Amino acid sequence: MSSPSQTHDAEPIPPGARDAIDELLRTGDLFRYRDSRDAPVALLEREFADLIGSRHALALSSCSAALFLSLRALDLPPGARVLIPGFTFSAVPSAVVNAGCVPVLCETGEDYRIDLADFEARLDGVQAVIVSHMRGHTSDMDAIMALCDARALPVVEDAAHSLGTRWGQRNIGTIGRIGCFSFQSYKMVNAGEGGMLVTDDADLLARAVIMSGAYERNWEQHRSPRDDNSQDLERAFLRWQNRLPLSNVRMSNLSAAVIRPQLAEVPHRVRMGLANHDRLAARLRTNRHFSIPAALGPERRAPDSIQFNLVGLDDATASGFVAAARSRGIEVGIFGAGTDNARVFWNWKFLSELPELPRTRAMLMRACDLRLPVWRSTAEIDAIAGALLAAMDEATRESGTVQG
Ligand SMILES: *Cc1c(COP(=O)(O)O)cnc(C)c1O
């Protein structure tokens, strides 16, 4: 085993991408709207919508762009308050701010999911909700949709890390009004950069398509012959024609060519990711200082990383564990340690008001993050488990100050 935890290992690109890329290089047709016949981006949109079970899909330059366009597509008034979880990637509060809205943060529990009591308590005065399934941990979508539907609040799902995750009979990303996915390198499908917005709502799609940069009549290429609602869609496009500012966050055909052959691999990657995650979790659970939150009942996860909480350790012992793991070649990070982690709400100093979330803070000071690329072998997973357990033994033996 070369190195047990290269946190930045990405998924390799299937060889099938090469022919499509060669063809694009030969023709030079890199712009999605250059050739109206079956551009790779348009094909990807159709394939992704079919895979996920949504009516429409719009390919974009990133999930951040998808989140921003979601809020713009919802036509929220300037200064609208948007509820987001206190534990998410900084892309989420950033999208809210960039859309001219105001993020309202709610608590997340030790299981990394939205704290429903706090969520409900903060819903008054909010005009939209972004549920971020952080690191692929699904919040209780039944409860969230019931609370939001009762108030007619639109829900956007940040499913950046949830491609392949199921909630009951549905795919995560298709439960709210809009779902947003990422193809950045450290997600389940790797295009370097890329995003996807999915929705069943023709009006939202039309607004998002135009604002993504479908200037003039380029939106005509979004009317798929297989779309049973193409009339709805055409009416929506005509309604918004020339009425919306553009942000030009389109996907290039090159990215689509890299992504398309990976979609067929998603079920396999999900199986491997889950097996690796559960194997490592079972080993870590043999030591009482590790706590790995279980999946929720309706949730079938698609993990490409593992998160666990350090239990009964004081600060010095917790950093001792991180150092002992590093000396064994495993880069584990405690989210809240250090000054720059983009997933830590108190580092979002671009917010005009930095709230305090005591539960989320306590979780972030003990929650560890370890990337677990899905193609790791069982031998590598066992080596990682052995190294983490040995690191915990070393840290707790050396410190006389273990709590509990
Ligand atoms: C990666 C990620 C994003 C942002 O995705 P990009 O495609 O890099 O913009 C947003 N939310 C979460 C939870 C993520 O993990």
C-alpha cells in the first residue's frame, strides 16, 4: 500500500471518455450551443435527468453556480432570508450572499444532520430553505418537507456530495423543488469542475437556463424531442426571454464528455463506497473513543468519505490523536481545529452577522473528516482502520487526561 490516505485522491476517468474527447478536439465543438444536434452537454442533461428521476436537468460550471441560480430562479426579493444548516461547505452561505439574500443558520446535531427543533424554530420570516446534505449525510427529508410544505416554502437540496444517495424510493436531489450536484474532483463523479441543477418545474428551469447564459434563442436547444412537456417549457422560455441577467456559468462539452461515461459507474461506486465506509466504521466502533453516527432509517448512503466524533477526549488528546494518525500516514482533520476550514461557520467572516450555534460548534470541535476514495481495496481499508486504532491507543495512553 503506497499511502493509505491521500485526501485528495480523485476518481480515475474511464477510458471510454477518450474517444468523445478526441472527437471534440478534432471538430473544435467545445461550446455547448455551437452545434444544435446532440451536443455532449445536452446528452448529459438528458442522461442525468433519467438517472436521477427528474424532469429537467441543467448542466453548469459548478454546484456553487447551481445553488446561486436556484435562488435566482426562485425569484426571491432582495434581502430574502434563506435558512441553511450551520454545518455545510462555505459555497452554501456564499451562494445565498451572492444571490442578494441573507443566510439564516440553524443548528446541526452530533450526527451532522439538521437539528429539526432548531430548524422549525427559525422558519418564521424565512423565504426559502437550502438543505445541505453535508458530506452526504441526509437530513430527515420527510420532516423537513412537511414543515416547509405547510408554509409553502421552497426547498433547494444541496446534493453536491449525495449523488447516488437514496431516501426511501427517491433519489436525494429530487425531493425539494430544485436539486444541485457537483462534479468537482472530490465528489462521486469527477470532471475537475462541474455542476447540475435538476427540477420538475418548467418555469424554474427556463429562468435558470437563461440566466446560466442561454442568450438569444440558445434555449431552443433545451427542448428535447423526448420531453413530454416541451410546450410548457417553450411557453416558460418565451415568458422570460430578454428579461433576465446572464451569469454565463455554462458547462463545456469537454466536461460533459468526461462525465458521461462515469454515470454508468455510479451504482458500482456507491456499492464500493458504502462497503468501504461500513467496514471502516465497524472497526472503529470497537474503540469507545470513536463514535460514527448511523444512517437514518429511509437513507441509503453513497459515501466517499467518513466522519466520526472523538468521544471523551480533551483538546490536547484530540490533537494528539490527529498527530499520531498523521505519523502513520493518515490525514484526519478535526473540522473546527485551525483557522481556515471552509466547513466551519465561524470562519465565514464574509457574513454580515456571525451567529453562534453552540451545538454545531461542539460537534465541529470533535468531528473528524477522512476522505475515502471508493476504489480503496479492503486491505487498504483495514490498514487505515489499524492505523487509526493504533493512533487512538497512542494518544489516550500518553495523555493522563482522558475524560469519561
Ligand atoms: C463541494 C460542495 C459544494 C460546492 O460544489 P462546487 O461544484 O465545487 O461548487 C457545495 N456543497 C457541498 C456540501 C459540497 O460538498
